[in-house]
Amino acid sequence: MQPFSRDQMARRAADDIPEGWCVNLGIGIPTLVANHVPTDREVVFHSENGILGMGPAPAKGREDPWLVNAGKQLITLVPGASFVGHADSFAMIRGGHIDLCVLGGFEVAENGDLANWATSENDTAPAVGGAMDLAAGAKRLWVLMEHTTKDGRPKVVERCGYPLTGLGCVTRVYTNLAVLDVVPGRGFVVREMAPGVDFETLQSRSAARLHLQA
Amino acid sequence: MQPFSRDQMARRAADDIPEGWCVNLGIGIPTLVANHVPTDREVVFHSENGILGMGPAPAKGREDPWLVNAGKQLITLVPGASFVGHADSFAMIRGGHIDLCVLGGFEVAENGDLANWATSENDTAPAVGGAMDLAAGAKRLWVLMEHTTKDGRPKVVERCGYPLTGLGCVTRVYTNLAVLDVVPGRGFVVREMAPGVDFETLQSRSAARLHLQA
Amino acid sequence: MINKIVASIAEALEGVKDGSVVLIGGFGAVGQPDALIEGLIEQGAKDLVAVLNNAGTGRVGVAKLMELGRVRKVVCSFPRSQGSVVFEELYREGRIELEIVPQGTLAERMRAAAAGIPAFYTATAAGTLLERGKETREFEGRRYVMERALKGDVALVEAWEADRWGNLAYRGSGGNFNPVMATAAELTVAQVQHLRELGEINPHMVGTPGIYVQRVVQVDRGPPWTG
Amino acid sequence: MINKIVASIAEALEGVKDGSVVLIGGFGAVGQPDALIEGLIEQGAKDLVAVLNNAGTGRVGVAKLMELGRVRKVVCSFPRSQGSVVFEELYREGRIELEIVPQGTLAERMRAAAAGIPAFYTATAAGTLLERGKETREFEGRRYVMERALKGDVALVEAWEADRWGNLAYRGSGGNFNPVMATAAELTVAQVQHLRELGEINPHMVGTPGIYVQRVVQVDRGPPWTG
């Protein structure tokens, strides 16, 4: 079994982004996706802090300290970029103008529910950031996450146990073991498995029923 | 009796505008107010179509056809001017950021109600424009109008007969005969009368009880 | 390569369907997408709902579209203005519907549609004829009207310049209704005076980010008519 | 002559009262009004409600204000981030209140306050823990949460440049929360790197029109720290 590395997961997701989409990448692993979009394919990256047309990290010595992304990392702009304030930036998200958002996840349920912000109802100070806005507002939401937790607990589940970020919002999941579509009324449909992964193994590491593509 | 001319009414209102206020002038007579603010007193004029810092009409040959006010007249900008779109421009109005709005009126009632947009409930296609936004949102609303209609009917009234533009919004009225404050709980209080106008005459041309200043 | 620039007005308006809600930018002649309105007349879509500030003047542009019987309903703040002869005629004869909306509420309803807000409360029109048929509610002792989002199928806007991503920049007071309408429609079509290379428009000068614009067509119209 | 420029940080913060709701702009170090925050520490107002994206880092700035026991409550979207040690300590000990608000809802609630909207509906947080205690309502089959306007007594913002009317222009991504916060407070104080003559800022480049700004103070802070 050769599970996908984080970079391979990011590349798989990047491969599926068509030219012209406007994409918001969550902080953490999803940020890697930008590195894998072919340079000849124009994808417009959005950052919650008011940037449309974000480019890669700056070369050494060319940093602009006034240019950071939602993860507060230094970035560049691409030609065609524009700035807006936070209210307008989130209006883009909440109004359904972002074609795709890629987030990390604690759990994804077969009804598309996402849990990725709090690990317990009793955690009274969890950091939600823009995750709920993205979950409610993006046209499509893909989740990039390990298939199981470090101690082997499935993150692909029938119903989320953790507090929800959004309801029925996830449309696809990229894990280290597989790519799954979340199909309304059907649940998880396997699009692809990592090299050497078979359906039985994948199912055994998931806590929801998986379906093969029709 | 020497009633105020329109220009005199406008000058009276202009005299009462302190430096630093942001002011929106309704189309028609209220527009004249701008001409009477002393040039050494900085007042910022707002126009609904997204201009803050409107200047006077352009000199012949210096017109910019891309610069019009809410009355669609050619205007100029003053240094310090800025542009916004309609949503942001009306957010300024509706959010209580405009210090003063000066409008024309059909009727003003002693409780501050204003009627200035429709002459009958049966008029099904009246033009409201931004009047209701200004009535609801400006910090202060002054009305500039003749004291009576052409056929002598009072426009200063106990209760408006015409459909309302806004409730309890008018704070002062400048007419050709007088300047009246609208004081909550008291009604119309006479601030000033035009030369040769006495209180009895003024009262006889009004359909609401007038009060003298305490 | 993303390229939203199309070669003709006809291409810019391809697929506009009968029954569409069409947002039409501009305030008076400034920022008015006149070539697109003429194009819509040519294009043929009917049973339209036109959302704009005025109900047309003279017998050209939106007034002509109405005169041709292609507009079922007008949503505007100021239907009766100098020269709104066609609208008044049709309205008198009961051949066109009208929804009067205060100018700020009109802008805010479109902003709400663009921002994922199905409804909001405003003091504008509270206690007036224009709150009829609407929910009202008190917040901290003041009466407010609940207004619903107003979304367009199509927005026709005008700008000074654009690039192939659809970024728009406005000149003078030419923004007005255009930026908010551009954000509030499924299909936003921009008529612009000048095309720029990508990166030529200062990122802070972009009045409408390209994410909101689907098609751009360059038309050399010269200055707006301000007779 | 309108002149909103004041000579010192102390003057800029004069009159900020105990119990104030203070909106604090910036996203990370970019656009953060750090000199004004230090000034607020000096100024002495206490029992504050701080509205900002994060709950401070390290033991300086907002974190120091908290550590000094001057903040009664934090309203933010991302309380726990790298280095939010002071907040976490105080919170654990029950010495500070917290209201978690999704980042977009936070911005929109302030925009609503600025636009005369006492309440609006949003899909964000619908069906989650964060809708608890709030009204919900269906529009066209979808569940929405009613959110209330969030208004500040004071807003502390940072901009690249300003003129004596209080017009602000931002650099790079330095706008972020600043433009919306500037519109949503009774008293908006701007810390800027550069003062410009009236008319030097292009009217289309003004990110915050002067109508929203009461005081401007120039502080030469150099680039934001992005270590």
C-alpha cells in the first residue's frame, strides 16, 4: 500500500481544478494545493483578508511585508489581482461567488456534514475563523485530510461526532488513501484509490458505507 | 411683508450649517443651499450617486461629463473628494453618517412627519428616489419649502394629509415666511420670521399651532 | 487562459432568456450601459423584469425596450421623471407592472443578494405606504421593515476600463449602481470604453473584481450624454 | 478648516471611556493599529469589550491590555492561535468573557451597524453550535440565523496614508478589517504612516471616506512585523 503523501493529495486536488475557477484554500495542508496547479492553467486564488489573485510565496529578498494571506504568510500577487476589505471579501464567500473552497477536516459525514473547528461541545473557546462562512457559502467544498486519525479512528463517518462546521456542504474528500465524492442521497462514492489500496481495506478504515462508482 | 426669496431661504439654511458637517441636498431648491455656504467654511457635500466632496457647477468649457450629482447636473469635485458605489453611498445615508439632509416638502407636521413624495394614496406610480432613505437615516433633516401652496393652503400642518416620506424626521423648516424648529413634545417653534411678518400672520397661514421661543 | 472579453454585443448577450430579471446600471446617462441595452433590444428576450433607478426617458434605450412590449415589470425608485413618457403611457394602460423601491433599499437588496443575505431590516419606509405587505419589527424601540434580497439573472453594467479577467474600474461618478448590480446577477455583462492588459489596473483601483463579471465587451461610446 | 489630524497618540485617544466597545483592525500584523493599542494601554480605559479577529499574541499589544485586566470581553473569530497565551490563561481562570463569531459574520455585523441594519439573516453557522440562543428562520427551504448589528464606541484602525479630512488609503492587504471597522464606530481613530495634502489621494483610491473618521495620527512604524 502506497498512501498518498500530503503533496500527492494536494496534487490530486489541484489536478481537478479547472481553469477559471476562483478558489479559497484553507490554512494548513490545503494551502499546498496552489503549488500543484500547472502554471499554464489560470486559477484565481482568494484569501479571506481581501485578496483576489494571490500568487506564490515571494522569492527571498522580494518580500512585501504588507502582503499576507489568511494564514498570515507572506505572499505575492499575480497580474489581475485586486484588493477588497473584509466585509466585501466575505460577501464573495457568503454570497456563493467562490467556485471552490478546500479545507482540512476532523470528520466528514456521508450526508456532507463537516466537522473541522472544535473537538468537543465542551470546548468553549474554539477558533472558528472563516470556516463556517466558507462551508455555508462556497459553491463547492472539498476536504483534504488523512483518512484516519493518528490512532487509527476513521474520519470518514456516517454522522459527525464533533461539533459541525457546516451541514451537507462537502462535495468531495481527498485523503491519503482515496478520493471520495459525497453524493446527495447516496453517500461516499469512491473516485480513486491510492496505489495498492483495495476497496475492502478502504472500507475497513472508514466508518461509513462506501460505494463504487456506478 | 417681505417674504424670503428662494435664494434667501437657501442662504438662511446655509448660514446655519457649521463647518465640518457632511450634507446631502435634495434636488430642486435645496440644491441652492450649496451656493450660499461661505467659501471659507468647509462643508462636505454628499451626493446619492456616490460622491463625497461635491463642488459647484463647472465653468464653461471645464465640464466633465462623467461627473453628475443626484439631480443629474454636471458638477465638480473639491480636493478631498472620494467616490463610492450606490450601496456604500446609501449605507452612509441609512447608517446615520450624514450630518444633515435638506429636502423639499409638500407638508411638514408638528410631530416631525414629512410628506414630500406622493400627493395621493391613489397615485400608484410616485417617484420616491432616495427621499425615504434620507428621511430615515440622516442625523438631521431640514425642509426648505414655501409656507403655503400656490392656492394658499398651509404646508405646515398638525398631521400630514399626503402619504408620508418619513416619521418624526424633520428637525427644522425654512419657508418663505419663517424658520421653524420642530421640537419633540412641543411642535413648531418659531426661530425667525421674514421681515415684516408678524406672529399672527404666520399663525394664520399655518395649520398647526406655532410657539414662540421660550 | 481566462478570457472574458467577447468580440461583439451579440455575443455578450447570448443566451439571455425570456422572463429574465435584468439589472441595468447607471444613474442618468453616466454609467449607463447603453450599447448593451440596444443589444438587448436586438437580442429579442421578452417578458423581462427590469431593475434600474429610473423607468427610461424618451423613446430610446430602456424606454424603447418597454415600448416594444418586452418589459413585464419595472423595479425602480424613480419611475416618473422628465421624459418618462413611454413608461407612463404603458402604466396608465395597465400594460406594465411597477414595484417602487426606495433608492437605498434597492441598492441594499441587491447587495444582500450578493452577500448571501436573504433578508434584512431597515428603517427606510417604516410607517409609510411602501411598507405595505411587508413584515415589520421593532428593534430597540424603533420600527423596521424586513426587505428581501433582489437577485438578477443578468446585470448590464458600464465601466471605464476592464481586463480579460473581468476586473472593472470606473471613471468619475460612473460607478453608481454598477458595482452593486455587477455583484448581484448570475450573468454580469460589462460594456467598457477601454481594454487593459492584465495587471495594468492598480489592484486598489478595481471597482468590481473579475469574480463578479462573466463577459466584457469594448464599445467606444465617448462621453455620456448629459444634455 | 476641517482638520482631523491630531498631534499625539494621547490626543487621538482622549475621552475613550471605561466600558467602551473597541473595534481593533488588522489581520495578523498587517493593518494592525499597534501604536493606538499601546496608546490605549497608557490611556487607562478599562472594562473594555475588544472586537477583533484574534485574541492577541505574546504579551504585547492587545495581549498586554488583557493581561492588565482591562478587557472584560473579547468578540472574535479565532481566539486560540499561536501565542494567544494571555487570553488562554485569563479564559481558563474565568477572568475574561468570550463571544465567538464566524469571521464573515463578524465583518457583516459591523457592516450592518454602519448601514443602519439592526439585523440580517445568514446561512453561516446555521445548524451549528454557534446558532445557539439565536433566532433561526427558513427562506426558500434553507435555514438561516438572525444576526444583530455590532457597533463600536471606538474603532482603532491603521492605514497607509490619510489627509486632514480623514480620508484613508490602504497598502497591500492592509485594509482587511480596517475599512469595515472604520464605518462601524462612533469614534474612529486612524493611525497612518503618511499624511497627504487634501486632494493628493486619488478619489477612487480612498478606501475609507473621511466621513467615517474622526481623528488621524501619523506614526512612523515602518513595515508590519511578519516574522
